[in-house]
Amino acid sequence: MQTRSSPFRPRGGRPAARPRTTARLMAAALTTGALLVSACSPGSSSIRPSSAASPRTDAAAAPVLAPLPRAIPAALTPYYTQRLRWRDCGAPGFRCATMKAPLDYDRPGAGDVRLAVTRRAATGSAKPLGSLLVNPGGPGGSAVGYLQQYAGLGYPAEVRARYDMVAMDPRGVARSEPVECLGDRQMDTYTQTDMTPDDRAEEDAAVSADEKFSQACGAHSARLLRHVSTVEVARDMDVLRAALGDAKLNYVGASYGTFLGATYAGLFPSRVGRVVLDGALDPSLDSRTVNLEQAQGFETAFQAFTEDCVRRTDCPLGGRGTTPKQAADHLRSFFRKLDGHPVPTGDRDGRKLGEALATTGVIAAMYDEGAWGQLRAALTSATKGDGAALLALSDSYYERDANGHYSNLMMANNAVNCLDLPPAFTGPRQVDQARAAFEKASPVFGEGLAWSSLNCAYWPVRATGEPHRITARGAAPIVVVGTVRDPATPYRWAQSLAHQLASGHLLTYAGDGHTAFLRGSSCVDSAIETYLLHGTPPPPGKRCS
């Protein structure tokens, strides 16, 4: 796929109580080229990094994430016993605080990171059930923004009545000492890089774009880059749990947030409360396999879109009788045309809609079937020479605002992914060798996703993690939610994670789009609400539509 980063984000991962489509993009979650399986700091667990970049798909062969000792090390006691100073922060109904955590958990004296936290107190009069921490995914999505603009207002009323709703921006993200790399105009150039190169010069340009991005991150965020792993963020979550006064962690995570929540459970199984993992990742997969299976996931989602599209009178990919293959051929033809002749968008910074941005716009709409109508209209306009609507979809994916400013979503996304796993590919030759497999998995997006998987090859910091299983033995029941036609986190990943977890309970949503909670299925919503309020997980084999 031609997007320049991971398909797991809360695009927009993946973005506030706005219209449903945008809100679900935020609530959904993001990752891409160098996906987000697990990273472990030295001394944190039994997992150790692997230098191999070859695919490993046998989950049973992957090592198990070992729990940390229950006793809090004396050197970490000041962090665990800190008192959060809550203050007003401009979001009605919410209060904010800053929490300290060690930059390096193996060397607590080496300095701190300051993490932004927000909370909305339980609204009901009944005895609160404690705190409910939420994370929308990414890596790179702002949990603080997600809670203040969406979850803190849109979660079921009874859940908000019984829980203090809490969010923390992970280290390196948004308000928590953000990773910094490229400036806004440099990001404009980066996001327009052609990821389906036609010749050696374009291949060199794609490689150069990744090299410049990586070098910029190393130059501007050297202090943080070695310390933004998922394991470290999970440890920050345990410090927050203690600072909030909770004996157990209650948590709802979407997309990458499921990997974060599962990692917490693996490290601290005895402190697991009620945990929901929606749009689950499989931590036993290496990054190349993750990207290949995501290509298949986006192809499945695109076929669902085309099957719906060709039944409608406004479908720009063909009418009734058009096969999914023919629709895909029409879209590829359109992309090829844009590759040589970008169309105007009216953008004040002069950006035209080329192949890269158009592909990203289509990808963005795959996260939520509620965006399919918007995509049909955008494609129709673009084929008539107006690329504004498709550019807007692309901008929502990259979190580029109307003033041309990017959030640090993509910077943090790469920083976490490239630390959590060895790179999918180490150079263009490996991409060339794997292209056929990617194109078979997704004739529409495969080639671009293969080249996007090169993004960690030039990263200035070596990965500290490797694929592993998470069993979390001794943890309370954990609910894992999988959507059958999820483009970014394929359903089989949820099946795998639920099987790995000793206390995992799989809830299946037979639908489209990324993640399932609050997407319109009363069956899914009721099952999760019952679990959060009463601790009763869904029965085995529970399936919703």
C-alpha cells in the first residue's frame, strides 16, 4: 500500500466526537509498515531481540513474554507512590495531570519522562468500579484526545456512570514528550512519495525518503528513541494504576491498544482487572508476516466495498454485473493515471492528488464501512478532475489539519514499531523478492505495502523486541474482540491472541470495518458493557452481527 506508515493507527487509526466516520477512524487504531508486535527492554522479561528478518509464522515456536516480579523494586517506589496533581485543562468535565515515569526502567536514575494524563470522574451516584483506562491505538494515537473528544462522551452512559474514565498519552506521543522528526512541509513531501516505483530512480527515491525520515528522527529525538517500546508503555500503565489508587487495571484498547493491553497482562497478570482488546493483534508474528496478512485484510475489505459499490447507481468502479476483479482493475487503472498525471485539489499549499495520496485516501475509507459513501463520491470527483475529497480522506489518515500541520502520529508510529520488531526488510532487494507474494495477497494494495514495509530498514535504533506469545497465566478473564472483515487487524489475529491468553474469551463480530465496539452492533456493545459492569465475559463461541 502506498501509505507511508502503519495500517493500524487510529487513522485519523487510527479520530473526536465528529461525524461517525471520522470518530471511528480515531477509535479504530493504526500501525503499518513495521507493525507493532512486541518489544522488550533488556532486563524487562525473558524475550530477547532477534537479528533475523525472515518471516516466522509458527506461533507455538515463539517464546512467551515472562511476567515481571510482583514486588515493586525499591528504585521504582517513588514513581509508584507519586501523587498526581489534578488541574483544569480546558476540556469541560475533564481534569489533567502530569505523571513521571523513568526514561529507562533498568536505570531509573537516568532521568524521567513526563506523561500527560486526563480523567473524567464517574458520573453516577453508585459506588464507582474504579478507573477505566482507554487507548485508541496507533502506535501514535493520542489517548488524551480520544478520551476528551470521543470516549469520555460517547461510551455507554452506565459505563461512564460507574468508572472514572482515564487516558494517558504514551511516551513519545502527542502531549507526552512527543517524538519529533520531519517538519510539516517535509511531511507533505514524504506522504507523496511514490511507493509503487516504476524504475531504479523511483526505487532510489523511495529508499531516500525512508532514510531521511529515519535520520530526522535520530537527530531530533535521540533521547527518546530507545525508550518508546510497548513494554515500557505497559510499565507506565502500571505506574499510573498505582498512582490512581487502583489495585487492578481496567482497560479498553483498540487495534494497537490491544497489543499494549495484552503486553500489560503478560507482564502483570495478577493486576489484570476487566480488560477488553478490540481489533486484536497477534504478537507472535514477525513484521513481514504482519504486513503480508494486512495486505490480505485490506484486499478482503476492498472486495466487500466493491460488492456493495457495484449495486449502487453512484459507483465509480462499475455497475451491476461488475466483478470484484474488474472493479479492482478499474481502481488500479485510475491509480496509474494519477501516477503520471496528478489532478488538482484546490489545496492552498499546492498539493495535487497523485497515486500515493489517492491510495491513502482509499485505505482510510476501508477502516469504516460508514465511509464507503464518502469514498464513492470522492473517487467520482477525482475521476472528473477534482481530487479535493480524496485528499481530505488522506489527510484524515495522516492527521494533517486544515492549516497544514501534522500531529506526531506518524513519527511516533515509526518510533514504536521500529523498536518493537526487527524490520520486515533490510533493503530494496528483499522487497523485490517479496513483491509477488504481496501482490498475490492484494492485487490492489500489495506492491505499495511491500515497499512501505521498508520503513524500519534505516532506523537509527536497533529493535529490542521479537515475536512472542502472551499467555498472562493467572490473569482474570480477558475479552478479545475480532471483526470478520477487519482490514487492519485480520480476524485470525484475534483468534490467535484469544487462544494464546490463558484467560482469553473471543467475541466475534461478523461485520466490516476496523474494531467492533460502538460500531452499531447492539450485540457487541451489550456483551462488552455487561463484562465491564459485572465482570461476566461472553460465553464461548459468542458471535454477533
